[in-house]
Amino acid sequence: MQKRVLAIHDLSGYGKCSLTVAIPIISVLSAEVCPLPTAILSAHTGIEDFVIVDLTDRLNEFVQHYHKLNIHFDAIFSGFLASSEQVDIVQEIFSKLGNNALKIVDPVMGDMGEMYSTYTPELCHKMKDLVRIADVVTPNLTELCLLLDREYPKDISFLSISWIYEYMKEIADMGPKHVVVTGIRLQDYVVTIGYDKLRNSFFEVKTPYVDMEISGAGDMFASVVCGYLLQGVSFQTATELAANFVHKCVAYTKGANASNIIFEPLLKELLI
Ligand code: PXL
């Protein structure tokens, strides 16, 4: 039976992130994607003068329809949310449509120590409620700090990273079985750290650092993890494959001197 994922993210027309990344990646990994857009944007929020249509007021009707159709989802994968009310809606979705579904929460809130422009402190605060009921969470370092109300460290290059391990355990104590923190830059490489709560074990994946700021890499990472987990791949292997794939895409994008992340020519490399 083909696996089915309910993907709850925004649809940004330009800039490659969220659904425009999740749909092709999860599809290549053989699962059916049912997109539930949280908002429609002309371009992602990092691009000046973006236009946003917030779909908060309509989402409940979509959810009622899926509920009525009695659709089974093998995974529910949430990302960018447009309002704090959407946290309540995703919680409702988990309880109404998520029977036996793997719940993956990418707590999209910010990057490089800054909150995204549409995110409010209230929305960030409420994101903790979603994290509590997720199976897998994939924050970057900024989001890890926001979720725990800790200050984002200015430069971690030369510090020990043991505090990140502690923070990850705190997140796991809130609920999730698997926590993975992405994009930890240490000198000339980037580390992704995974934590498996049941085994109480950590692992690290290191990839070379590519000097470029690019949107959508975190969305790509979480989408690859989602697709592989649905194939029955272990959490550690899914994380390793995702980190390596993202690295390849960022390196390719830099080589092509492009401003939006390029992953399309590399999608076939996901087929293992
Ligand atoms: O990549 C995270 C993301 C998702 N969706 C929207 C964004 C961003 C980051 O900027 O703006 C709309």
C-alpha cells in the first residue's frame, strides 16, 4: 500500500521552500502527498514585498472534509504556520486525522538567531504545544533556542556543543521520541545532531560547510526525513541521508551561482 502524508505548510510561489519542496521530495520517495496549505504567498518571507494570504479561517473546513471522507494518513508533517490559531488547528488535525500516523513537526520559526517576519512571540510560544505531541521534531539551532526560551549564542564555532545535547534532551522530555537539530555550523563543517529518546543515544552527521545563505534547506531536510521514515528506514539513516542530500543541493546551488536552492536535478539520488 502506498503511504500517504498530510503536508501542512505554506505554498510560496517563488523561492522554493515548504510545499514546493515537500511535494516533489516526498513524491520521489514514493509516498502520496496531500498538501494542506496554511497560507499562500507570492514568495517566501525572506523576499521583499511578499504578499501573503493567510488561510487560517478556511482550514477547519478542509479538516472536516477529510474527516468526513475518513482518509487515513500514515504521516502528518507540519511546517510553516501563519497564525497562532493554526497551532490549535494542527493539534486538532493530529487528534482527528492522526490515528496511528507518524507526527513530524518542523517547528519553523526562524533562522540565524532571528524569528521569521510573520512569526509572533505568541506563535513561537504556542509551537511548544505542537512539539509536545510530535513523534519527530526537526528544529534548527535558532528554533531549538526559541522553543526553550534560551538566548541564541552569537558564535558557537569555538565552543563545546555539549549544551546542544542538553537542550535536545529537554525537547525530548517534552514529548518527541526523535529530535534532530540541523545546521550547526562549526568552523568548516556543518553538524546535524540526532537524538533517539528510547535508546538515549545521540549521533552526529558532519558535512562540509558551504558559504552561502539559502532558504528552504531546513524544509528539504525534514521532507527527506519524512519520506525515508515512511519507507521504514531508521531514524539515524534517514537523518544521514537527508543531511548529505541537503549538503549536495547547497553545494550544487553555489556552483550554479543560483539564488534559489536547486534540488530538481539531484532528486534521483534519493532513490536508494
Ligand atoms: O524555509 C522556511 C520557510 C517556510 N515558509 C516560508 C518562509 C520560510 C523561511 O523564510 O518564509 C513562507
